Amino acid sequence: MSARRWAGDLGLGVKFGFTGGREGWGRLLLTAVGVGLGVALLLLTTAIPTALTVRHQREAARLDYTYSKPPAKSDATLVIADLDTTYRDKEVRGRLVEPEGPKAPLAPGLRSYPAPGEMVVSPALKRLLDSRDGALLRARLPYRVVGTIGESGLVGSQELAYYAGARDLAQHINGWQVARISAFGPPADQPEDKMDPVLILLVLVVFVVLLMPVAVFIAAAVRFGGERRDRRLAALRLVGSDSRMTRRIAAGEALAGSLLGLAFGTVFFLIGRQAAGGMEVMGISVFPDYLDPSPALALLVAVAVPAAAVLVTLLALRGVVIEPLGVVRTARPARRRLWWRLLLPVAGLALLVPMIGQGRSHGNFNEYLVIGGVLLLLVGVTALLPWVVEAVVARLGRGAVSWQLAVRRLQLSSGTAARMVNGIAVAVAGAIALQMLFTGVEGDYSKETGVDLNRAQMQVRLSRGVSLDEAAGKFADVRGVRKVVAMGEASVGDTSWRSADGPRLSSQVTVGSCAALREVAKLPGCRDGDVFAVTGLGWDTDTPPLAEPGRRLHLDTSQGLDLSREVTWTVPHGLKRARAADAPNGLERGGFLLTPGAVPAQAAGAIVGQVYLSVDESVPEVHDLVRNTATDVDRFADVMVWTATQQSRQYASIRTGLLVGSVCVLVLIGASLLVSQLEQLRERRRLLSSLVAFGTRRRTLGLSVLWQTALPIALGLLLATAVGLTLGTVLLKMTDTPVGVDWPSVLTMTGIGAGIVIAVTLLSLPPLVRLMRPDGLRTE
């Protein structure tokens, strides 16, 4: 068969697709909308790597820290302070800046630095500050807004960020919060951040699981209106076309729908791309120009979708005999064979089994075997589901009239019913497997923080020299704060901390009232002026030799403090002994414990304050009230809300990406089911009108449509659960993780799938009611 003949027949089919009258246009638009939804999501997916790369580049370009020795002061240096905070559940990136000369590096997105008392903000932060919801945050940022940060200085359209001008920042340089820099960007000595092999496996599986339902839906969309089209093709046999030519013409019609679908998908993508600039999902936002698909991947989509439309149509028509007088489809079809359908999941397992037990200690997983294995297992769902539906409905029959109508329809077109639910079955199977994998490995990327949430829920770290008594008093007055424990920290050594080698022996000093010290140690008795040495800690070997009465110790004043002389402290002769106890943060505190009366006056500038707060979580916005008070007490205060566990940022970002992708896929699945349901109703409108004309109750027909949807969905969800559990088990064994089934997650995923079907069914009832009218039999 020559390529010219193929092209001619396909071109004729394309022409028929666009010139088929109102009926043809309706079928073409349904196909185009269905394909367009899938193409839009595929284009969005191909744009995700670009968006992530741009976000990473923007984040790296504005980095303002260094691992090496900070530069000396010059007219080309900038002092910058990290004042990141949280407002409600949103992160706010904040920086105080003080250029030390006209050549100071300019942060990305800024034209110039704001003067002291002024700030430039991101557009999203400006909107928040101008709204009622930003009242508490305005009180925390006492600066006048004089401009906005450009797009090049932000990682997302909804990011909250600001740069504020300040004076005298250099005296606060401490190496971790306030620093002097000569350039923005990643430092040359930044350690390489390598991803764990298990995390790479998660990324691969996530992409396959999210893309597979899209591909299944596109394959189903190109067959919308298939039965009516096949009957119409019989007319072509009357004018002399053979069966092969007829199939090629049918493939050309599907090609027309897919080409129009590509155009629709491009429009949908551009609309969604623009809308994405105003959205934030799971804390992630992007600018529209981030979502530029890779040209190679976009070209692959443009070629693969029409090719898939042609291939799917040719494969679907293999079992259909199109004769000049009609389509032989209603004769008893040959039973579907099971053996080759089982080969797909078996082959998928065969690809994955060699990697069982590999874990993270044997390098990265073979990405081709992983993608191939997961793909074959999920494709196995689409291959097995038609056989399962056919095998089950063939044994059904007795029941109410609505049940019999539904069962008979399924017996005649089980393949159509299976195609409609293939996408959701694949999505649920993949989601179950991913939930099992994420739950299984979560313990490796989550750790207990060790904090005692019964004793405190928040911690505030204050700068050196801030009065603890004043700070404790202000925090005690905050609405919702139940208890305040304030204590100071410092370090002492046997020699000066400013020397090249530093002290040989060092220990920790904790300063606080007797009540505060009892939170971290068991005291024999306490009054102001007492000093204690903590004993009984095997790891603290430096304190015993330092705890000699009369020994002179040096306080650490090396981190940016402008003290004219060394600060020393002499161990008193009345030194008492105390036993260590767990502090509110879960750590044992060793060294020396000093009450305020025992602290030398000149040592105040070397003490860092720590305030532990017990708060009433039921008080509205109690966390932000504490943060505002902390800013009043010390503009460099670092406020932390304690949690029982802490997750790896890479693991958390992958899980966030999965949730964002799942939302998009679920929206597509819901839209695809609705379009498919409407297409089925349109195909059967005359049949429905006939049944109503003969007296069939509308309630009976409505229930029959419900049963026709519910039965395949139930079977699809059962099959999806079985395949999902199998895939999840294999993936857990590959990561060398104990196999466990997270039944709540499994039931949740299954319930979400069922919920989507119920929602689609309810949305399809109004058009069903309109179709169930006797005048639907009218024809021109």
C-alpha cells in the first residue's frame, strides 16, 4: 500500500470530519474538547520541568549567604539580614539591607535599595498589606512601601517578600542571620545537593502515574461517537470503497478530531497558563512565562496525539465488519481473550522484580526498567478491565426494569463502558501504589524533633544583649500566652575565643531565674545569686575541669560583638551541683547554670536569649500575636512554632508536586467522564425518546443510566485496588521497606474515584431529562 494512497484516504476522512453537517460537527467538537483537555494537561506537564528549572535559577540568583570567610568592608559590599517570618500559614521572605557603598551588589528584581524606614515588596505582599487580612502583618513590618520587587527577584507570582532599608547592621553580623556579602548568587564552595535514590524513584513513579490517565483519556476521546460513525461508514461501501479504505477514512475522521483537539488544547493551555499566574496550589505559585513547554516535548505531543488517534481507530475497527447494508456489530461477538491481557502486568512485574531489595545503598534505580514496569502494570488495568466487565455482566440479568436495561446495554457494548472508566481506574491504581510507597518510606524522611509539646509550643531566639526580663514581661502580656520561660545562653572557655586556635576546653552557660533553671535541671535549692555546675552527663567532659572554684573563664564574644575588651567570669567558691533534666526542647543542658545575680554586668552583651512559650492554640492568630511581640522586643528575633516531627524538604517538595499534579489529573478525569457521559447520551437520544414514547418512566431510564455508570466503575475500582496494592508492594520491596497497607489511604483514593463518578452522574441528569422527550424522534 503506497503512502500516497494512505494520505489520500486519511485526507478524505479529514474532509468528512469537517463537512459532516450538524451531526458530524457535534461529534467532532466532542472529540476535540476531549482531546484538547488531555493535550492541555500534557503541555502543562511538559512545561513543569522548565518551570522548576526557572524557579531554581531565580532562587539561586538571589542567594545571599556564603560558606567561606566574609569579605572585608568596602564600597562594593552589602550588609544583609535574614528576617524571614510566617504569617498565618504563609512564608514571608524578608531582608534588611544596608549598602556600604555605591558599588554594593543589587538584589535581583530591585532598581535601587530602599532608604532606612522604607521597603520594596512583592506584588502579592502589597495586595495583602492593603487588605483587611494583612492588619497583623502590617504591624510587624513598620516600613513605608516605596516600590515593588520585579519578577526576576521572585520565584512565584504569589510569593510574599520584601527588602527593607536599615542602619547600623554591621554591628549585628553573626554569620548565620546577618552577613556581609559582595555578590548575590550561589557560593562557589556550596556543597552539591545530591538526591536520594529512593526520592528519584518517587519522582519517576509520580510522573508515570500522573501522565498515564491522561494518555488513556486521549485514546478514549478519539473514539467518541464511534458507533454512529461506524454505521455511517457503511454508506461508503455502497459507493465502492473496500473495508481497508473505509477504515483508513474512519482513521482520517479521528485524525480531524485530534488535530482540532490540538488547537483546542493549545488554547486551553494558554488560558490555563495565564490563569496560573494568579493561583497558588499547596504553597507553590509560578509566573505565566515559567510555563513554557520544552520545544522537543511539545513537538512530541503534537506528533504523538494524531498518530495515536489513527492507530487507536484502526485497532478498534478490527473487530467491526462494515458492510454496504450496515455494521455487523450486534451479532454475538467473540469472547475477549484473557491470556495476552495478563501478559502486560506480568511483563511489568518482570521488569521491576530484579530491583527488589536494592534500597538506597546500591545506587540509583534503573529508570528505564522503572518507567517500563510501572507503565505496563497500569496499561494492564486498561487491558484487563474490558474483559472483567464483559465476564461479569454476561452473568447478570434478573432484576428491576432499570437494572435489566442497564445490564443489556453493557452486554452489547461492554468495551464502550470500560473505555469510559479506564482513566479513573488507572488513576486510582497509581494513587494507591504511590500512597503505599510514600507512607512506607515516610519514616526515612521524617524525624522526631524531640520537643515536649506539653511544656511549650513556641520558641523565640533573641539577639545578644536583649533584656530577658523585659522580653518575658512583654510575652506574658500577649493574649493566648499561658506560660513564659526565659533563659539566656552563652559559652565559656579556658582561653580567649578571639585567638587563632580558640579555647581548648569549653562549656555552656545558662542564665535564668530559679523557676526557669528548674525547667532544665534538678536543683538542690535555689536563690538569686547561686551558681550550679551540671553533673552526670557522659558527653560533657569539659565542664568538670572548668568547674574549679576561683578559675577564670572567658565568655565567647567573637560573633560580631564590638566589645573593647575580653569578658571573663570567675567560678565562685559557693558553686553548687545540679543534675541534668530534659529541657522543653528535648535536649539535655550541661555546663553552668547561673541566676541573674551571679552574672557579671559586662557579660550582658554576650548572652543570647531563649524564650519558651506555652500558648492556647484556640485563641485566634495567637502565633502571629507572638511574632508581632517578638518583633517589638527584637527586630532580629527568630520565632519557631514547634512540631512533633520534621520532614525532609526534598521529600516534602515531591509530595507537594504529587498533590498539585493529582488535583490537575482529577479535574481532567471529572471533565473526561462528563464529556464521555454526554457523548453516550447523545448517541442514544433516539432510543431514549422511543422508550419514553412507549411509556417507560423517566425514573426508570434515569436509574438505568446510573447503573450503566456504577457497574463499570465498581469493577474498575476493584481492579484498580488489586493492581495498586500489587504495584505498591513491589515498590516497597524495591526500596527495601517493610510492606504495609495504608488502608485509610486506599479507601480514600477509592472513595475519591467513586465521588467523581457520583458528581459526573448528577451533572449529566439535566441533559438526560431534556433527551427523554417523545419529540426527540423528530428528524429532518
